[in-house]
Amino acid sequence: MTTAPRVVILTVSDRCSRGETVDTSGPKLQALAVQHLGATIAHTECLPDDMGALAQFFAHWSEEIRRIDLILSTGGTGLAPRDITPEALRTVMHREHAGLMDLSRLRCLEKTPRTFLSRGIAGTINRTLVITLPGSPRACTEMFEAIADILPHAIETLRGDVKDDGRPELDATGQDGSGSGSDSGLGRIIHHKH
């Protein structure tokens, strides 16, 4: 990545927002974003499970003038009645990216099938990628780390810095142009009798 991604961290928790408990998931995500992405943390905040406040937060920090590449939220993605973070994001999201969270769940499945209890979603608002993660430090860590390897490419793409998908170009025969001589079978026309 040409410049460090600017990241915002949001903790969604009624109890943390009232000062009744200490936020451990938000600081954990901060450290992970710095470690895996070389991120600059532009802002952190803790909000209650309130639809309007969450939607306003996502919209505000995704305004193009703020130049935020990634918003990571933790909390409010489960099955409890007040878990509404995905619904709040959907009210302001421009494009959903279901595949990102599908990949995260699939990569976490080996550790626990409970990963599929998270209703977290990902999507974009303007040029900002927003990812909603579970509230526990362990779950948000595992789900973030499951996709950390592809986030730089996603951010570069949203910035407009990527002109291709990063893989070698294929020539007319389906070869990757590397001279390896491997025949992937791409570019062949196979006719089937019906």
C-alpha cells in the first residue's frame, strides 16, 4: 500500500458506553489494525446499541472529506434483541460485500462453528470499507485476522490505486505469461455433445 490506511474503530456496547465495563475489544482491534495493516488510527469511539446513533456514526466517518479507508466495529452482531449493528449499517451503506464476511466465517469455521452465529456484514460507503465484527475480543480477533491478508488489496481498490486483480496476465492460449509451461486449461474451447 502506498500510504498507511486510515482506520476508525467503533465499539458498540450499552454497558461500555455507560462506563459500566471496560472496552477490551476496541483496543484489541486497534492493535490488530496497526499490526496487520500498518494502520493509522484516526478515531475511536464507544456507542450504545442505538440504530440512529450507529447509522449516523457510519455515515459521518465515511464522508469523503475525512479520507477514512476502513471502519471496524465490534459488537452488536449477535442474536440478542439489542444487537442491531448490521441493520444500522444497512441504512447508510452504498454497496454490501457479503463475500468478505463469508470468507471470514469459512476461515474461522475450523476453530468453532459458532462463527456462523455472527450476523456481521461488510460494505462500502463512498470510498470507505466498513466491517462489523463480533463483540468479544476473541471473536473479533479471529474474524479480523481471517481476512486481514486481503484487506490491503480491498483498500487499494477502493482508493482507485488498483488497475488489475494482481495476478499475472493470461495470454491468448491461457498461459500466465510466466514461462512456467503449466497448462491451466484456461482459454481452451471444449465442445460437448448434447
